[in-house]
Amino acid sequence: MINKEIKVTEVLNVCGLLCPLPLLKAKKRLCELPVGSVLEVIATDPGSRRDFLAFIDHSDNDMLRMSEEDNKFIYIIRKGNA
């Protein structure tokens, strides 16, 4: 796998919030950003992983990277056309 540098447009910290708030805040912010923008979301709720995967499966957005570091879940999402 080639590890390319991803240029993040904006970072959204939703640490401390429980589902469904991390996803709802991320969806709201994505709606405000132009197509092609890259949003990095940092969450602490383990349930957010399931929510973000389902969201990506049912949207035009792309999950560029998903990782866990120091009990934080990091999602890097590129906004699609819708």
C-alpha cells in the first residue's frame, strides 16, 4: 500500500460526545464544506466506528483513512458530490 500524504481541509474534534453526536456533527460540517474537501474527525466513542462506516457506505463521500491512536478514533473523509 502506498502511503500518500493527505491534505486535510479541516479538523473536527468531537471527543467526549457519544453516538450519534459525532456522526451528526461530522455530517453537518461536511454539508458546509465544498466538494473535494477533506475533513478529519477525532472521536472517543468506540461506537462511532460503526456509525461512520455505515454513513460512508450510504453516501458519496470517501473514507480516506480510519485509525485508532491513544483511545481516539480518527476518520479522514473526502466530501463527495452530494
